[in-house]
Amino acid sequence: MEKMLEAFTTNLTPAQAMKLFTAPKDAKRTWPEYYMYLVAISEACGGGADYLVLNNVVHYAFADLRTVLMAKVDGTRQDYLQQAEELAHFAQSWELEPARHRNMGREVVAAVSKGQKKETRRCHVCNKVGHLRANCPEGGRGEPDLTFAVGDVVNGEDVWILDSGSSRHLVREESWLDEVELCNDECLQPNGEPLKVTKKGTLTLLVTACGKTKSVKLTDVYYAASVLHNLISYGKLDEKGYTLTHRNGQRVMAAKDGSDVAFDVAMRRNVLVVHSTVENQERASDVIMAALDREVSAADGVDSSVQKGSLVEFHKRLRHLSYNAVKHLAQDPSSGIEIADHRRVNCLTCAQGKQ
């Protein structure tokens, strides 16, 4: 281990480290050597990337072994290096004695698939019925979208994980999305379980960039009801010309040409996170009052001091804002609205939107 680390005493920038982390495993390296190589990269960039070591050990195994490793990953563990080392030795044993592990692999794959109904949908890669794009045996475009499970590392809606293992931006609150489109897709998680995504859209975040507040718009943001944390895909930002670097001692996501800083990045429990708030949530009261003002100005001779109406009426007029949010708003005297009827009626529009 020490000899391996001596070969990487040169300090690496986060951008350089990320390139090495995302490079495929060299076939000439054994799995224990590959593990030590990844640890050396993590140390060379100042540490704090332990979860990427585990992520890469799983991600760059060949298809059959990858399925087994994903099933063995324990998302509740936070000792990423220990778990990565265990999986590396397991992978090496698998490659040296494939016949010995063949039945074990079948059992693990069967355990992952147990209880799942026979797939009747069609794959978008090979156009065959029986599997989806994430599990396409033809490889290439059919490789799964890996969403790396990092455990309970963040709490609260103002913290996002900057994840190199996620192929897309993911949110767990559908009301944050603008320009929403329905979709029917899924990601494959490291434990082999599918993560269903049902909607996609755009989202605007209020972030800090070198200490200054600014707005950042993310496109192709997907909603998944069961995702544990809000994720920002490093890969998607890299495609748009952004990389992880440092500015004035602050870790940031910045344009590769140095022209712009997207947002500041922090480290929490060895996980890269972004502190932000959703802009359309932050300014919800402004949007609501603007909508009410437009309606008032359109009606001649109507007293605009306080508007009275039923809970259902205000729910519809305020772009189907939740009943609880409308009631909370009405409690503020400055809101200018008063609820005369508090009955809650099932809204057909909202019900259709949740299907």
C-alpha cells in the first residue's frame, strides 16, 4: 500500500482527480491494485473522495460481476474504503476462480430479481421485449444509469449531493419542477433495485458562487418519489463544460475555460454537497400576490383590500397550490385573502398530474 501511494505523491486538483476516477479500470491491474490506485488518487487530491473509491470498484466490473457487487453494496455503511476493499478482494477471487463463484452469482442475481414480475416492456436500445435499457445485454448505450447510494449524509431540502455516479439530476419534490413533462423511465441503483422516474423538467436554484448569491438553472431534472436525496449530476455539468476546481481557497464548480463559477461546493462526511434553495419555492408568496393582483386589476370596481373565497377557489387560482399552503398563506394578514369555506374537495387536475 505504501509503495503504491509513493507513486502518487504529486498533488492533484479536483478536476484531475475526477478524470482519473472516471477512467475505466486497466485490465492489467488486479482488483486489490485497482483499489489501492483509487485510494492513492483520493489522497493525492486532499482526501474526502472515499465514496468515489467504492463507486468505481462497483461501476467498472464486467456485467455479471457488477450485478453481484451492486447487490452486495450496503448503502447504510459509511466506511466506504473498508467496503471497497472487501469488494475488491471479492472481485479478485471471482476472476481467479469463476467456476467456484458461478452458482453464487446466480443466487445473488436471483435474490435481486426475486419478486419482480416478468418484464413486458420494450428496450429502447435493442427494441426487444423482456428487459429495459438499463439492463440491455448489448452494452454501450444499454449500460445502467448508476445512482450511487451514500446513506444518510444530508438532512434538509437545502442540501444537494454533487454525485459523479448519477447520470442525471434527481429530485424528490415534484412541485419544484417547471416546464414539466411526463416520462416513464428508471435508473438502476447499486443494490440492483430500479428507481422509477415519472416526470422531468427544469429547476432554478439559489446558490452561492465565491460567496455571492446567484441563480442557476438546471435542465433535464428528473423526479423520483423514492430517491433519498436530491442529486446534481457531475457528469451532466461536465458535458456542459463545467468542472470541479478551487477559487481563492473555495471548492467550486466552474467553467473549464475559467469564465464563470456555477456554485460553491462543500464537503460533508466525505461527500460533495451544494447548499441551495429552490427559487420558485423561495419566491412563492411573490408569485401568489402577483396572480391575485392581476385578477383584481381585471375586475372593475372591486375592493382589493381583502379577497374572500373558498379554499378550493384559491387552490385553483393559485396554480393548484396545496390546500395547506393556501391556509398558511391566508393566516398572514398581509396576504390579502380570506378563506370563507374551508372544505377540501378532491381536485381532478391534481389527481391526473400525480398519475
